[in-house]
Amino acid sequence: MSMGTRPRAAGPPRWFEASPRRRGATAPALLFWVLGIAVFVLPFFRQPFSAEWVNSDDPRSAKNWKAEDQPYNELDVPFKEDLAYYDKDLASELGGKSLAEFVNTASEEYFGVKSSYLRDSGVIEVGRLASGRKTYEAECAGCHGIDGANTVPGDGGGPAARFMHPRPRNFRKGKFKFTSTATGERPMRKDLYRTVTNGLAGSSMPSFKLLTDERRKDVVEYVRYIAMRGEFEEMLLSITIDDGSLPDAKEYADLVSERWDERKLSSVFPSTPETQNDAASIARGKALYMDTSRANCVSCHGETGVGDGPSAKAFKDEWGYPIVPRDFTGGVYRSGGENAQLWTVIATGIGGTPMAAFAGSLSSDEIWDVVHYVRSLERKEN
Ligand code: HEC
Ligand code: HEC
């Protein structure tokens, strides 16, 4: 199936409004704008929306990303447009039934805030949603998506998103990166809470430590809610496209609620306590890291850990955007950077990215060795 994106209208810039100004202030103001534009805007024109932050021989260079790589200003899932498009496209196949109406009605019935199905399922603490939504709209929507003409909350297409790399998470695909659950499973509340509290170092996801504990819990609940609802809607859409007929909505509502039901999820990692972090462990970790028939971290993260391994070229994440292996020498980790979190990342992988899960191929103690080796690559002057 092809989810072609149609061009979107760009409105006039609203921040550029004339304001009365004293005569003498014109020259300094002009200087301010000229310098401001030179410093902040020109770099984008030189290399429109590409992240050319490394030299061109480097496999991680944006030059190695192909022309057909998704431009940064496009949404990976323009849900409303796709729904309207396939509503027309499939009308005759569906015998006159409206796909859009089917999806919207089912979404309201199973995952509307007043849905008795949702309340009875116990998967969402419905009482937190009103407050969570307020916080989301004030603090998160600018990046993670607003209720707009073409965008929906949680689709990662907020007005600020186009300039970010990596992009703000689209919550509607059921994929999260920093989870303590088994590979591919939905996150626990505490995983999302940790991300909201600490932010994701090295990306534009900020820390929200300043929000009270209760408000963070409310917004986490709202994120779970829009993620579930979004996953359900996307599922109904793509199944209808694939089958050419309307599916049994309840069956998929059950499937999605089950996936998000925290009573059925558990934090499985790390599975054994940390081993001694000494020279012997680091040496064992290094051997595994370099071993091309086992862990083979070197193929992506490179000999020195800067992320320039031979397979590091032109990776894309499952949201469709270019991605590079982490540079370990900076010592900045999105999962939070404690050894236990690195253990979990290596064991379970990073959802939606080429960073694979190693729980099957390395023992728990071997993973600790690799963690100790990775940490030893941090530049010491940091
Ligand atoms: C300035 C932009 C920005 C704002 C504001 C922002 N985020 Fe994010 N957020 C991001 C980016 C960028 C990522 C993706 C980082 C990555 O892929 O490593 C992200 C990722 C996430 C994730 C996914 C973590 C995972 O495991 O995959 C969650 C959950 C999240 N944000 C929640 C929130 C919540 C809740 C708020 C508001 C309280 C918020 N964000 C505000 C930019 C933002
Ligand atoms: C197929 C390529 C590939 C292989 C093999 C690979 N990685 Fe990664 N790794 C990645 C990518 C890509 C990222 C960045 C993901 C992101 O930005 O969300 C990453 C990220 C990481 C992170 C960053 C976690 C954080 O919290 O920021 C660590 C640690 C890591 N890898 C360790 C390893 C170790 C150890 C091995 C070997 C056991 C390994 N990786 C093998 C591609 C790979």
C-alpha cells in the first residue's frame, strides 16, 4: 500500500508583525535582526534541513542519506489526510460505507473519554485524563502533535517538530525506545515517567522535573491514552486498506487494550545484579564488542566507539527518519546513563531503530562486561 503524502499549505509567518518603534532604536534593531538571521537562519539555507554535523568522509554524514529519504518537514503518518484519501479511494470497494465514519465511530466507542469499554477495561486511569490533557497541550503538543487541520495529538507533528533530529516521538505507532519491558512490548508507566522526568539527553526532549509528581503522572496517563487510541485508529485504517473490507473493531480494540494493560507487562530487566566493574570485565567486554561473530557492536558503533562502524551508513528508523549509532565517547545516553539502563538498552534493543536486542545472544554477565567496556570509552576530560 502506498501512503503518499500530499503537499500541505504553509501559512504566512505570524511572528513577523509590525510594531511601533522609537526612531533612534531602528539601527540597533536592524543590526540585531541581520546578525540574528546570519547566525540562526543561514545554516539551514546552506543545507536545507539536513544534519551535516560530521565531515563528509564519515559514513554517518548526511551526504550518505539518499535523496528519497523523507524530508524533515514531512510527517511520517499524516493520519487525517490518509483517512480522507482512503475514504474516497475505497468507497466503491466498501459498498458505499464510509471508512472515515467507521474509524471515528469505533475510536469514540472504544477509546473515547466517556467510553464504558475503556473504563471497564481498567487499562487507563480515566480520572487523570482531563488534567493530563491540559499539561500535554501546554507542555508537549508543540513537539508531539496538536489537534489541528492535518495533525492529531501524539502524531509527532507539532509545529516545532520539523527542525528536530531525532523527531519528537509519534506515539501512535506503538513503538517506544526506552522501555524496561521485553523487546517490542509497550512501555510501563514508570518508563514513560522516567522519560518525562529526566528528558532524553542528546535529543530535544526536555526534562519536566519542574512539574509536580501528580502532573507528571497525569500527563503520562494522557500519553498512554492517545498512544492506545492512535494505535487502534492506525490499525483499523491499515487493515481496511489491506483487506478491502471493514474489520471487526472490537477484536482490535481488545488487542490494543491487552498490549497496553500494565497488569500483563513487567519490567524484566536487568535480570541479574551488576558484576564487578574492573579491568578484567572491561577486557572481556571489549572482546565481545569486537567479536564479529558474536556481539559485533563494532560493525555499527565503530572501533573507537564514535558510531562510524562499516554498517553505520544510511540507517533509517521505523518512523522513516535517518538515524546514526550512538557515539559513546561523549558519555551522553538517552536512556538515562546509569549502568542498569545501559544494560536494559543492550539486552532489549532500542525499539524502532537498528539497535538490536542482545538478550538472546549474550548472557547477563556478558552484557554487564559490555556495559563496562562502553563506559570506558567515554572521553576522560568530560
Ligand atoms: C522540544 C520538543 C519536545 C517537547 C516540548 C516534548 N518532547 Fe517528548 N520527545 C521529543 C523528542 C525529540 C523525542 C524523541 C527522542 C528520541 O527519539 O530519542 C521525544 C520522545 C518522547 C517520548 C518517547 C520515549 C521513548 O521511550 O521512546 C515520550 C514518552 C515523550 N517524549 C513524552 C513527552 C511529554 C509527556 C512531553 C510534555 C510533558 C514532551 N515529551 C515534550 C521532543 C519533545
Ligand atoms: C545494527 C547496528 C547496531 C549494532 C550491531 C549495535 N548498535 Fe547500539 N545503537 C545503534 C543505533 C542506530 C543506536 C541509536 C539509537 C537511537 O538514537 O535511538 C544505538 C544506540 C546504542 C546505545 C545508546 C543507548 C542510550 O541510552 O542512548 C548503546 C549503549 C548501544 N547502542 C550499545 C550497543 C552495544 C553494546 C552493542 C553490541 C552488543 C550495540 N550497541 C550494537 C546501532 C547498533
